[in-house]
Amino acid sequence: MELRRLTLADFRNFRGATPEQPGPGVELAFGERFTVLWGHNGAGKTNVLEALYLCSTLRSFRTTDAKALLRRGQDHARVELEAFDDDLGLDTCLEVRIDRGARSTRRSARVDGKLVRSATDFYGRVQAVLFTPEDLGILRGSPGGRRQFLDRVLFARQRAHIADVQRYEKLLRSRNRVLKTDPAELPRAERTRMLDTYDHGLAEVGAQIWDRRQGLVEDLREPFAAAFAHIHDRRDPGEGGAALAAGLAYGARVLTRESQPATAVEDLPGRQQALAQALRDTRRRDEAAGRTTVGPHLDDLHVRLDGVEAGDFASQGQARALVLAFKIAELRDAQQRHGRRPTLLLDDVSSELDPRRSARLFETLAQEVGQCVLTTTDARYIELGAGVERRDLQVRDGQIRVASES
Ligand SMILES: Nc1ncnc2c1ncn2[C@@H]1O[C@H](COP(=O)(O)OP(=O)(O)OP(=O)(O)O)[C@@H](O)[C@H]1O
């Protein structure tokens, strides 16, 4: 999908038609490759990325409260994206409306003017890979944040993934409830029967989740290491350094001291067996703890620099280079799978990178990326080099104007 034009009406700080100022709202046209949105803090640059993300996923990446997207004091907002669908060879128009009702605020989606009733029919028409500065928190944050990070990527690959995660969580809650129940209140045979049923379901769905996450990490490992090496090259004599190797690994909480699976865990049946066995082996311990202590709800994504966990080791700039390398790997992977590159959305991309890393990043982007929309406080930070098509737009207090084009 090639993005052409975006219209924002009463979305965040972008105004819609008013009696004094008739018109459809605030419009912008994208460059064929790079669109650089620049402006001061609070101008509305991230709001534009948020609107694009909404057209891709029907969700915001900043809030679950749809009301927050309505311009203050307004009851209706509209985001319209005109694009060229390369698969169909046709222009298409995606529209998301947000309407405040008496009891709740509703989102609705239209494609070429027709209401799309099922959200799953709307997702993924615009494929986007998003980087925001909040992503940097995943390295130092909790394993839960890293699992969610992987699950979001997987959702773009396979729609069933999120439903499976929800099914797994439901089974887990039920199992934990039984584990916590006082033995006097639940006859032993009934308790064992219930736990056997939950274990079976958890092993089946859990193995799917584990298998997909593991597969993703394996697919991204090489492009991730290559993209990081390119951005963070240490051949500069001043740094006297050998290159730092970036690594990705998936840590499954099934391979515990209590449970070493008898089968290999290299494929889905092996993972299912191992998970079933681990749940059996740790049942007594789980009953004492009142919770399930093995399974993909406890797994982790390990991001390492020269073998050391990046969360403990990486500098701010290195952390940024690692997360950006992951996004570039995701982009390459999507291209290999679908033959199309998703649009890259980069919020405040180059701060914290020194000038040389910043130049390497933009060199990588110019090589790897199809269409990219990025934000910055100063367009001079975005050095894409001569010959790379870019369109610079100034965002100022909810207004957008073309600043330059090349
Ligand atoms: N619902 C809303 N109605 C009106 N204005 C809003 C609404 N939500 C956010 N804003 C305004 O939008 C602006 C924030 O926009 P945004 O986050 O896009 O800024 P930005 O240009 O990315 O800034 P920075 O460079 O600091 O990241 C703020 O001025 C905020 O007051």
C-alpha cells in the first residue's frame, strides 16, 4: 500500500470544519519515500503517526481510551487515508471515525465509503511497523513488556495469535483459581480432573504461542544482528573497538530444574509434549505456590550485546540502535513473507545517536525502507543524503504546511 494523503478532522489537536473555517479538516500529502514531519514539542507530529497507526490497526499506540482522540470539546473525529493498493492496482480510501455516544465512544471503519463491520477485515490493509521512544523501555523493563512486544509483531504476521494469547490467559486464570482453592472445598478427584483439563488446553495453546514466538526470534536474529552492526559500527579508530555483536534469543520457562523434557523441543509437537510434561512435573510446586510457574506467560525475549543482557549493559544510544535494528529486521522479514515492505513510522528517531550513528541509521533506512514517515524537532537532524526522495512538512499547532520537497 502506498500512502498518498491523510485528512485529520477534529482528531487530537487538528481541527475539523468550523463555521468560520469551512473545509474537511487538516490535510497532508506523503512523499513517495520519506515524509519528514518537523516542528516544536507539542506541535502534533506524533498525533499524525497515531492517526496513521489507527488506519492500520484501528488502535492508538498511546491510549485505549478513544475519547482522548477527539479534539477537546468535540464529539466526532475523522481520519481519512487515501492510498494506492499495489495488489489491486487501485486507489483506495480508508476512513476511521470516532463518535462520542451517550454511554461510550465508538470507532468505526470504512473502506471506499463502505462500513466494515468486522475489525479483522480492516486490520492489515495498511501494514505499518512503528517505532516510538517508549519502545526503548522494553530492554530495561519487565519480561511482560518484552513478551507483549513480540506478540504485537506476531499479530501483524498471524491474526490468530492475539486470540490464542487471550485463550491461554483465560485457561491460566482458571487453573490458578483451582490451585488456590482450599483442598477441603474441592474433592481431590474433581480437582485432579479439572487440572488435567486445564493442563491439556494450556499445553496445546501454550505450545502454539511458544512456537510462533520462537520462530519469530529465529527469523529476525540474522537481519537484526546485521542491521545493528551497520548502525553501530565501531570501526572508528577513536573508539578502538571490535564490533559489538547483537544477539536475540527466546527464553522458554519450560526448561526448568524440575522439568527437563524427554523430547526435543524443536517443533510444535515437541513443544506441546514438553509443556504438558512441565505442567505435570511442577503441579505439586504450583499447588503450594497457588499459581502456575511454567509456561509462555513467564517466557522472556533476551536481547544481548556481546552475550550480556542489553537491559543491564547497553547505553541509551546503543539501546536505540538495538530497537531500531529490530524494527528494520521486522521490515525485512515482512518483505520476504509478503513481497511488500510495510510503511515505517518513526517517532523522534535520531535523538541520542551520535552524528556518525545517526548517519549510519539514515543510510540503512535509505537502503532498506520503502515508504517512511518520521518525526523530528529539527529537519536538519534527518540527513538522508542527496538523491533520496523526501518531503518535509512543518507541523505547527495543529497546522501542516509543505516546507520543502526533493
Ligand atoms: N484530544 C486533544 N484535543 C486537543 N489537543 C490535544 C488532544 N490530545 C493532545 N492534544 C495536543 O496535542 C499536542 C501533542 O501532540 P504530539 O504528541 O503529536 O506532539 P509532538 O509534536 O509529537 O511533540 P514532541 O516533539 O514533544 O513529541 C499537545 O499540544 C496536546 O495538548
